[in-house]
Amino acid sequence: MARLISAELFELDLPFRRPFRHAAAERSSSASLFLRCVSDSGHEGFGETLPRAYVTGETQEGCFELLAAKILPRLLEMEFASLDEVFAFLEECDGVAPPGWVHPDLPQSAAWCAVDLALLDTFGAAFSVNVAEALSRRAGSTGPWPGELRYAGVVSAGSPSRALRTLLRARVYGLRDVKVKAGAHLLETVRLARRVLGRGATIRVDANMGWTPAEARGCMKRLAAHGVAAFEQPIAADDLAGMAALAAAGDGAVMADESFADADSLEALIEAEACAAVNVRIVKCGGLVAALRRCRRALAAGLTLQVGCQVGETSLLSAAQLALVRAVGDGVRYVEGCFGERLLRLDPVSPVLRFSRGGVPPEPPSLPGFGMAVRMDVVSRFAGRRIVIGSNATSEPGRFA
């Protein structure tokens, strides 16, 4: 048996190398939370989350307070006899805290993501089990990585000159799939992308809810002429009828992102026939275990699957994403993430996981837990508020340096 005896929660603002812009937000730091847990055997694990109000209704401040006041005190003294027991607990939770811990109407998916990852990492270490391998076994997946799947680049909203620099780097690096964030120069940027990357490249557009239904119809028709493969969240997240109308028009695949986070929202999208694809992000789904369940349900409904990320994730969430893609297998059509220090000025987690030339994924860590090391000096350097719950929470890191 192993049990949790302490937790440390940090508000973390890791700076970006350059600001990142899209229709819903502009940010220059991660605005994230980091969770460190310690077991009675002295093993440590980490969780991470990046709350976004326009995605799950959660903020960095609100998540911190919810975790500190309601969730983390209930986690302490929880005991598990194996990592399989941890998986079973998280499967029952399905992306939210257990009944009685938090009011079910309170947004909490992002907050629970930090818990999900920390529990898997801590008890994976305690029981000497690699999380990615264990998740694949539970999912019945045997393949290491889906065939020819490659990571995509992302073009931030901004000036055409800035977009051109990004696209030239993407071409030199051999990327054949890019997502263009909608902005004032979207049509020009898409034309640039097609000229720079060539006819065979996959181009997608993410509007981040920035269009009205009428604007979306016009934009999608014009952009489809340039071979745009999919349109991510073209209109408001709650306008399922509008999304269904766009999907029926046939001017490109409609992908749901902000419209989809939990099981109920996914079922609503499926019932309304409001999309042809969904973007699964571990943070918004409430962790790795719930994200896998959403992937499998989406595939069962015949939807195209994109496994995405929140802007500003460290290599800890990248390791979790690698585990998710491996567990889902060939059903994944698009994948975004593993940017590491291409975006972050400094990643406190090592090895820094970044896709390589051509979008080839990094090798997944093979050590217990997620197999990652965390530099607590870097976490402390960029941390704001911090709270310690339980005993021995201030001990020096063991397997983490």
C-alpha cells in the first residue's frame, strides 16, 4: 500500500519566448498551476494544468483556491495498493472530483487535471510502473505510435510578415501540417501557407469562436478554395445549431474545441450533428484518464480526432499527451503539442519533449510514473502563490532534481 502524505500547489507563470495571439486571448506566459505530491514511501509526482476561462470556465486563481480548499485536503491519506487501483479511481471520477468533494455545477475539469496527473505520476513511481505503458495496456493498444502521424505547427494570429517567418521555419523544418489562428489577415496568411508549404500540405484554421455564423459561412467558403481541411470552433461554443448548419453546408470539416470538454458536451455535439471532428485536450477533459475516454467515444461516433494542447504546457503534459496518443492508436488524425522551449523561455521539466524535424514525435520516457524530472528551483523562480498541505511537504526532491 502507498498513500499521499503531502501536497504543494504553485501558481506558475512561465514566460514565453514571444507573445501568442488568437481570437479568444493573447498571452505571454503560461498562467498555469503545478502540483507536487509526496507518498509515505518518499516517492514524488507532479501534476500540471492550464485553466482557461473561455474553455472550461476556470481561471488560474479560481483553480488554485478550489484545489487548496476543497480537493487537496481530501486527497491526503488516500491509499492505493497498485497503479491499477489509481486508474480505477480516476475512471470512476471521469474528469471531475468525487461526489461530495465539489458541487457538481462548479467548473472543475482543469483543476482535476492536475490531480489526475499527480496521482498517476506519484503512484506510478511508488509502484515502479510507467504510466504510458500501463495506460496502453488498459486501452488494449499494442502499437508504440500511430503510423505516419506527425506533429503540426501553429501560426499565431498577427501580421503577414510574422506569419511568413513562421511558415518559412515550418517548411525548413519539414512540417507538412499547420494550423492557422484566425485574425485580421487570415485569408492572406492561408494563401501564404499554401504557397510556402505547397499543395500537399495540410492547412487547418482555428477561429477560437471569433466569427458570427454569417461570417463563418463566408470565411469557410473562401478558405475552402485554398484547400483548408478543417475549421476549428468557428462560432460561439454554445451555438450547436449554428455549428450543425455549418457542418451541413459542406465547406470544410467543422471541429469542436471550446464546445467540448466533458462527457455531456460531447454527447450534445454528437446528438446535434454539430461537428465532424473534435479537439481533445487533456487539461480541458479533466486529465489523462478522462481524455482517453473522450477519444474513444468520439471515435465510436465516427468523428475525426485531434489531440491538442493548451498553449504553454511543459514537458510534463507533453509526456501525458504522448501516452494518450499511444493508447488511442491509429484513430488520431491530427496532433499538436510538444513545443517545449520553442515556446517556453525555460521548461522546468526534463527531458524537454519536442517534436523533431518533420514533426516526428520525441521518444517517450520509460522510467516509472511519467518518467520526468522537475527542477524545483525553476518552478519556485516563476511561482506566485504557493500552499503546502500535509506533512514533509518541504522535503528536498528525491527522484526529481
